[in-house]
Amino acid sequence: MEIRTAEPLIMKLLKEVAEEGLISSSQMVKGFSRFAESLDDLALDIPTAKELFQSLVPQAISEGWLDASFFKFSSEHGEVQDKDHEKLRRYKEEVVTIIHEYFHSDDIPELIRSLEDLGAPELNPIFLKKLITLAMDRKNREKEMASVLLSALHIEIFSTDDIVNGFVMLLESAEDTALDILDASNELALFLARAVIDDVLAPLNLEEIGSKLAPNCSGSETLHVARSLIAARHAGERILRCWGGGTGWAVEDAKDKIVKLLEEYEAGGVVGEACQCIRDLGMPFFNHEVVKKALVMAMEKKNDRMLDLLQECFSEGLITINQMTKGFARINDGLDDLALDIPNAEDKFSFYVEHAKKKGGSFLHLARQMYNVVYIEKLSPLMRYCQELAREELHQLVRSTVCNHCGLSSRGIFQADHVEVAASGLKELGSS
């Protein structure tokens, strides 16, 4: 498009590599799709870009090296794509403002609220790409803040797939980024390595990221550098301090402080002092770690006094329901590993959930939340009973009545082991 005389040669080259199988049909379609998505930006430099592209696509399809599905998709979904492009443009503008405000305020909870207000979780990978790209163009302080934020986002609202896809996008555009940020490749490798050390990504996720890159992608070398950094001796400490320490190191430091304050409390400390220590950490987004560590320590020390601390934190609003539930959920997810060191870990965990239920009040809400996240492989007896009912209307009536009486969600009653709660409710209803 920039050099019109080169068009025949480029088209011939693309045709030959497609015919020889060097570029698969799906990769060709993907390349054209990515190009189509960037036409608005390209048109700023080449005003006729859209018209030229629209003339090239039919030619490529007629010559047989571009699948006709690309043209069909573009025709059928052009209006939708225009709307999506506008949504994406606005999203990018808003997240840049949000990220700049975060770099200024260092307020993670506020950033998370702002991101949730945008209501576009499907664009989380784009946020990650923008965050790290902006951080790489700033000082070590912002790079450290970006790594810390990534840990918090993964805990709060980002899935592992969001993180993986965000890094794939970064690696795919690494060559272009390097035009503006000279050391972009090495810094991106550090961000990848740091994500692994911070448990945002597992080492296996690096393999997944690599599998999503094109064979000749320059980002593959960046990925190789990240693996080398992780494999080096004393890698953990060095990578944690890769941006010179600062605020980001606080996450690792907070883990040590949490263990110490819990040990002091377990040895006979005062609840009020322990709560104040948690408050002094100043990391409310990380309080799920307090919950997790407290439950593990209760199992190891066989000291249920930790539950009193958690209840006090919960009652004071020091630890929110979301943080409390995430802490319990992390224990539930790691029960198999815990059982290697604590044989009765599963029984103890069940006891802790029951304890929360028996305490009543808002702590009972936690128990109900936990029942909603602890899935069972087999359908509960209550579900099987309802499914055996002859009429769907009666099925719905039983479900609705039990849920309303017991305070359970209509989905949770069948997703989780609510048998005891629901059965008790049925007995009460039967006697009334």
C-alpha cells in the first residue's frame, strides 16, 4: 500500500508461500483479519488503505490462496465490526486514563473498581497489553507497580486465560514495540518471568503462550529469555527485585509479615492487635492471603483459635466477603497438596466451613458462599429427587420454595453440596 509498484510482487509472494504450504490457510486468514482490524489506524497514514484492501481481498480469493470464508465473514459482519472497533477505541482511551491514574495514586482497589465499571471483561487481555506497554516506557517504579497490579488483577478479576492472551498479544507485537522502546524485548521477558515468580502464571503457561505464537514470531526469543531467567540460580529473589525493589516487593514482604502476625496471635496474642497488624499492611486486595495462611496454620497447629480471628476480621469489615471466600476457595483448590503434609486436611476444612455456618449472621453468608464454589462430581440426592418428579412445574416449585426458605441461590442448590441445608429446610416446611 505504501509502495504501489511493489503490490504485484507481494501478491505473488503470498500466493507462492500459500501454495507451498509455508503459510497455512488459517494463518493467512488470521493475517488478513489482523490487518483488517488495523485499517482505521493505517488510514491515518495511507488514506486509501480501506479501498486498496477491499480490492486485494477478492483477488486473493479468486487466485485460491485466501479462503473465501474471510470475505463472507467481512461482508456479513461489517456493521458489527464497526461497532466493535468503536467500542475498542473507547475502551483503550479509558484504560489509558485509568492506568495513568494508578501510576499516580498507587491505588489498586480504585483501579479494580474503575475496570469493573467499564463492564468489558472480554477485553482484559487488551488492558494487560496496554498496562505493560505503558509501564515499559516509564521508570522502574511504574514497572514494579505494573507487576504488583498484575498479581492483584489475577486474584480479583482476571483469569489465567486473560493473562496468557495478554502476553501473547504483547509478544506478537514485540517487534513493533521495540521501535519505540529500545529494550522492549528484555523488559517483556522480565515481566513474563516476574509473572511466573508471582504465581500469576505457571511455568506450563509459558509453553501455552509459545504454542500460540507464529513459528517466525520474534516474541519466541523473548519467551526463551524469560525461561532462562526463571531457570537461573537464585532466580526468585533476583526477579522479585528486577525493578529495584520498591512497592512491588511489598507483596512478598507482606507474606512474611502475615505469617509473623499469625504466629504471634497463635502463641497467645490479642485479637485486636492482630487485626490492627492486618490493617497496617495496607493491602486489602491481598487479605485472602491472611485467610489462607490462617486456615493452614489452624490445620498444622491444630489450633482453632485462628477461626476466632477470621470471624473478628469479618465482623469488623476488615476482610470482605470476597476476600474471605477467595481465601477459603484457595484452600479448597489446594486440598490435595495440603493432604500430603496434613493428612486430615479435607476433614479440617469441612469442619471450618461448618464452623462458619454455625456461627450464624454474616459469617453464615460465607458458608453459603463456600457451598456455591465447592462443586461435587455427582448430583446431589435432592437434585435426583427433583428430576424424578413427573411434572416440571412441581420441579420448579420445589426448587423455588427450598431456595427461598433456606436462602440459597437457584443455581447453587444444584451446583454445590447443599443437601444438609436444603434437607433441613424441607423438614421445616413439612412440619409447618
